[in-house]
Amino acid sequence: MGAQRTVALSLDIESHLIWEQLPKGERSRRVREALSVAQLVLKRDEEIEYLRGFKTRALGEIKKLKISNLELRDFGCKCVIGNVSVGDLE
């Protein structure tokens, strides 16, 4: 069965010599394998970006809560948990 799609490769001289010695079926298998790996890399890149965004949002929320607590303390609010002042817990 002939090729259904054409793929263009840019190879250095050493890679080109190796490529030329591979049987055509092996070439196709290697291209499919490389595309599968590339797809996996793209998915992981997306996951990394999602987690970076999540981390940034979480750190921002922590900062807001700390500022809010400081503001409450500045207004004289004192929280007590189990007869222990929150300030003593820090």
C-alpha cells in the first residue's frame, strides 16, 4: 500500500544517512512514534501551564487572606480558638 500522507523532515547529514538506510516501513513506524511522543509532550505542556496558573491563583488567594487577617487585627479583632489566641498559634 502506498503512502497516504507525505511528511517533510529536516535532517542533519548524519541523521539523513541513517534515515536513508532504514526500510520504508521502519521509517513510517519511526514517524508515527515521534508524532505520538510529540502529542504526549503537548499534553504535558498544557498540564504544566494549568498547574502554573492554579499555583499563581492559590498564592494570590493566600496573600489576600493574610492581608485580610492583618487588617482585621489592625481594627482590634482578636480571634480565640480553644482559649488560645490566634497570635499565639503563629
